[in-house]
Amino acid sequence: MQKLLRALHHPEKGLNFIHIAGTNGKGSTAAAMDSILRAAGFFPGLYTSPHLIDFRERFRVGGRVVDERILRRNLEPVIRIMNRMPQSERPTFFEVVTALALKIFREAKVDFVVWETGLGGRLDATNMILPELSLLTSLGRDHEEILGQGWARIGAEKAGILKQGVPVFSAPWPRAARKVLARQAKNLGCPWKIVGPLPKAWGALPLAGRHQRQNLALAVAAARYLGFPDEVIRCGLSQMKWLGRFTMLNKNPRRVLDGAHNEEGVCAALLTWRETFASTPGRVIFACLRDKPVRAMLRRIRNSRADIWGVELKDPRGSDPLSWGIHPSRIFSTVAEALRADDENPAPGGALIMGSLVLAGEVLKARGGNGA
């Protein structure tokens, strides 16, 4: 990554970053931060992953997905440099995309870059920058085979984005992870603060669920640190949109889409359903990727007594429903087939679609969405 940025004349230089790491809620926190910055009169860039429908969703400038011509213009020099590198030294897909984001934001002369990590933090491609602020969202036990076993190791990887003297706002973490964070912050001289969920006095929020009150609280804390008044912050939150996070697709019959893709996310989605509708979903339409904790997720769903329908994802990383161990009552080869079957035979109480952001993207595509 360093070699690529050097060849590109360091497009990260001169940009003002708000760096976000964590397991759950990074995208929601980033989207809220971006919307607040725009409400405050700034022109921000927003870098998130993965995309739901269109690759350009990963790069937003001033609240809009990047124009295709701008994307191509900035991608061409990155590809030329990559092709000149020996095969063994070529950057990964995510490193190329991250470098592309930096070039786009540098060309656009954005005021701030809201910068979401991909995986982990310490060794992530996004960690080649010096931010104005670091935000740490809630932890989960995703990717332990990569990040290490246990809360302390996971926390150490996420806290790896801390930089000398840069302030840190964090969601509450399990004790073992919090100790690691405290030690890292002390060693680097980082002022840090644990931020709890937004109180009910903030009223209705644009994203449903108590977990989102925690995610948005981090954006509020960061905005207050930057000196924005609460009226501006509220305005920004009221205008934010973030698809695939407990998104109501239909009211009658009820159908909700959520990008939950680990055990903590599934629990949060089921709890949000109970809090919103005072019931449990009659059906869960589920799909996931092979590297996700499928049995833990399905155990939580089965305990809710929802009927489980399984879907095969088109993505090559998709998990085969026949391998899940907990067997769905029906299996569909495409999302479109599952949605048609749900239309023809709606479940009493409604259907919750979840298990992967890839699934969320396929659902939105099937419904004619554009991801913008």
C-alpha cells in the first residue's frame, strides 16, 4: 500500500480524515457523520464498503455517488502503476480501491473524508492516514480466524487505527477489549471517551433500533467535538439515508430488509423487530457468506420461532444452504424466486430478510433499486 501511494504522489496528503473502525455499525456511523458535515456546510467525501448495488456507492462526494467518468479517470493511473509492479508485489483489490478513493477525494478537494476501515484496523489498507478523529464502533466476534481469538485481540486490531495525540470516541466495549484500548490510548497520548447511546430525548432517529442509537451517538460526539451546534447535528441526522439497515420494503404484507451479517447483528435486527412491531417475524429469508458464523446466526433465528427460508447467493463467496446444519424449510436458488414465493404466500406477522449485505444488495437489485 505504501508503495502504491508513493507512486501516486501520496494522494492522502492534505486531506482531513475521520477514521472509523469496529465490527458493527461502521457504515451507519459514517453515513451519519457525512450527513452532519453536509448540514454544517462542508463538502465531505465518504468511503465505505461493501457496496450494495453499484460499485460507485463506495465513493460519495458531497452526498452523491461519484460520477462514472471521474471514477474511470482516477482509476486509469492506479491500474497503470499496478501493472508495472511485479506480480508478487501487486496490491490487493481493497488496496487498489482505497487508493482510488484517495485520488477521487483529492481531486474533488473535499473538506473532510469520512473513512471507514475494511477489516480490522491495525493492518487495514485505510490505516495509512493521519486522521483528525478516530471513532470506534461496537465489537463483535467476526473474523476471529483473521484478527485473533477473544475480545482483547479483536480490540487490539480495531484500536490499531489510533494515532499519536488524535482524539478517540468509542462505543462501550467488553472489559478485555476496553483495557487494550485504554493502554493504547495512554501510550499514544490520545484523549479518549466512551460514548453511550443517544438518550430518548433525541426523539425519533432516521435508523431504527437501539443499536443505531449507539452508532449515531458516535457521530454526534464527533460533531460536537468539531464545534457543531445540536441544531445542525439534528438537521444532519434528519436528512441521512442508509439503505439496508432495517429498511421497510413493504407494509402489507410486512417485509423488512436488514444487512445483519453476524450474530450480534442478527440479535439486534430481531430485537428491533420486537420493539417496532411488538411481535416476532413469521419468516426470516436468510443467506450468508462462507466466512460468517452461520450456525450462531441461525440458532438465534430459530429461537425466535421464525420459519427460515434459505437463499443461494450469486456471489462466489456465498454459503450453500445445504451446509448450514440448521436446515431451512425451503431453499431458493435466487433472491427473485424467494421474493416471489413470499409474495404468493406471505407469512403471518411478516418477513425479515437478513444474513448478508450481499443479500441486501441482491434484494434491492431485484426490486429495481440503484443504491444511490
